[in-house]
Amino acid sequence: MFEKKEYKFWFCTGSQDLYGDECLANVAKHSQKITEELNNSGILPFELVCKPVLIDQASIRKTLNEANNDPEVVGVVTWMHTFSPAKMWIMGLQEYRKPLCHLHTQFNEEIPYDTIDMDFMNENQSAHGDREYGHIVTRMGIERKVIVGHWSDKQVIKELADWMTVALGVMESSHIRVARFGDNMNNVAVTEGDKVEAQIKFGWEIDHYNVNDLVKVVDAVEGSDVKALTDEYYTKYKILTEGRKEEEFRRHVEEQARIEIGLLKFLSERNYDAIVTHFGMLGGLKQLPGLAIQRLMEKGYGFGAEGDWKTAALVRLMKIMTSVNKEAKGTSFMEDYTYNLVKGEEGILQAHMLEVCPSIAQGDISIKVNPLSMGNREDPARLVFTAKEGKGVACSLVDLGNRFRLIINAVDVKQTKKPMPKLPVATAFWTPEPDLKIGAKAWILAGGAHHTSFTYDLSVDQMVDLADAFGIESLVIDKNTDIRKFKNEMRFNSIYYDRH
Ligand code: MN
């Protein structure tokens, strides 16, 4: 449901009017060549547009303001081919509001040992000019990504692609709108948060509806539409009636089809892209939305259960960012449920009451109808599967009272040792890095939630860059985590972030 817009990035090369026309013509030619090759690499998710070389304050200011005002421009990549006195950049940078990248590269890869002279040195001095530029960006306290290396290096291009994905997230975040059908679950602390501050920091609009507003739309869905969608489910998924009567089973599945159609209509008419439900606040809904929510998440909607709007918006944001990856493995709302503490086989079984996104599924997806142990509605239909193996990140956004913190844990998703035939929900099983003992300890010390936004398709570095762009704290739990250092990092961060 996320339509890839005609987004672009600009490539802006800095220089000055000191080197003569011939040199500036070469600078322009080199910038063109680099842009072309980067676009031809097939690695970048968006087009990079080469802008005329910037040689004075007026052109810098004009260009960066044009980037601000062009809705197709997501961010600007800067590079100083020669020396570009950085005072010229102050006004432009002060007024620039979009994500910024500093590609610290050089046109030639190797020193031309046999022919190098002072003219060559003066023309190819990004080692020199990029330091001057970097100084002013740092002095002005502007958040930016710095990427170092030759522009033809696949790793460098990959870093640029990863940053573009983060920049997309920063831009699109302010368009996220969450519809809450039900408030935060009574007495639960970690899913609470300051919605005003979330809009200031991330741009999220978080609205509330009486669930019965949705019920009216769900009840008005045509029976023929419900039948058609249920038929689609029956062709797409394995049906596991497990002793229930065929007809009775289908009636339960139809109720989820009705909810899916009604929810989609409600959300699209009001332009929402993330949803929050609460199993205890279902009004006239006959079932807790299970299969319906799973299908909506697969379509790209964010989701958070029990009133958790922070996770819903973060899942949506991750879905947007991963939408540029054609080989994406999946992104889902998730919950830490139960442990395996057997030595050497440690891990956390992830699931929820129902709502796990089928984008992470490996193999068959089945429909089951089972009672919920909580709430007082009909037995809901749900999709049941296990998750793909592989590395991913589990993230939790918490509100510490005066600010947000994003906790990012690198995890390794595995198959469980044995199948769990009696468990009527979709699951993932993962071991957090560096191991369960340290990973869970760090997570708890950081105040991380039981709900997470999980994806296979974003890196720890991308999530850190995203937090940096929003100006919030991030804490990484990965193979380098050491508890003593981690606790100190939180202490240092508290001094920094409480003042910013
Ligand atoms: Mn939950």
C-alpha cells in the first residue's frame, strides 16, 4: 500500500571560484560521471540528480532552499571536490531542513604516481576540502551521514543506498497517521507515551475512534464481498479445522474477512496507515481482529496491540523503509512471550495473541480458529506459521517521561528444535545478540518493552541513523554489548539528551 513516489536525491559538489574555468569544468565533469555511475550501479533505491557545482554562498543557499521546497527531493548528498571555504555554506546549511549526507570520496582511486603535479593536487583535494566542510557542519550541530571511500566501491554505494532508505523514513514519518480503536491497556506502563511529543519528534498523527464507528462500517460490508474474500483465503491458506465443524469454522473465518474489508475501507477513507486495537475494547466487534490485522500488516499497515501506538507507527515506518527493497524478507509487530533457557539453545519465542505479519512467514500459512484466553468474544480466526530464519533487528521505542529512547537489538531468528502443533498462533524464535543472558539483561536495563517492531531488512546502523535524524537516543544491543559499558552509555546519554 505504500506507493513509491518519484523521489530523488540531489548530488551537490562544492568548490570555489579560485581554480579557473578549466578546473571547474573538470569538477563538473567528474560530478556528472560519479552521479551517472552511481545511478547505473543498480544499488541505489532512488535516482541521484547531479546539480551544478556550487562555488559561492548565493548558489549554495539557493540550491539548498530549492531542495527544501521540492517535494520530490528527499535529501542532499554533498561532496567537496576541491576546497570550498565553509563560511560560504553557513546560510544554506542553516536553512536546509532535509536529510543530509556527506560523501567523502575522490574522483581518482589511486595516486597517479608518475604524472602527479601541483595542478592535479589542487584539482583533487577532497581530503582537504571535505575536512573544511565537515568542520562547519559539526560546528553548526547538524546531523548528517558521513560515508568514506571511492565512489565505485560497492560497499560505499551500499552505504549510500542504506542512507537513502533512512532519509525516506525521515521524510515519510511525518505522513504516518495512526487510528486507535481503544486506548492504552489499563495499568500498562511501557506502551504509554506522549503523543504530542511524538508528533513534534516524528510527525506522527495519532487519533482515537470509538470502536463502534468501525463496527458500523464492518456491519455494512456486503455479504458477497465477504464470501469472495473468504474464498480467496481458502485458496491461499491451508485450512486446519482441527475437529471443528466445517460450516462453523467458515463462519468464524468470514467474520475476519468482514472485519478486513471494513477496516480497509475505514482506514483508506480517512487516510490512516497504522492501526491500534485492544482486545478489551471491542464494542460491537464479534471477534478480536486477528487474521484481518495480519492481512493488513502484510499490505503495509502498521499495527500495535493493546493501545500501543508507538509500536504501530514504528512498524509502519519500517514497512515504508523496507518497501524499497525488492528482496525484503518481512517486517512485523512482535512480542517477547516465553523463553527457552536450555544451555546452548537459549532463545525467546515471539508471538502475539494473533497479530503477527505473514510477510515473515516461511512455508505454509494455515488458518486456525481457537478461543482466546482473554476477552469475551467469539473464537477468532488467525493465520498460523513460523518465521523465516536469519538476522534481523527488534526495536522498541519507549517514553522515559521527558524523552524517547529507541532500543535496537540485533537478533538471530532460528527454527525451534521441534514443531509446536498445539500452539494456535504464528511464531518466531530468536536469540538476541550477543546472547540471551546479556541481550535480555541490556534490554531490561534499557527499559525496553515486550512489544517490538521487527524486521529482517534494516540494519542496526540504519536504525541508529534514523534515531539520530530524529534527535532521539538510540541504544544498540549487539555482539559488542558489554553490560558495564552499556550502563555507562545510558548514564552519559542521560546527561546529553536531558539537555537537548
Ligand atoms: Mn501485547
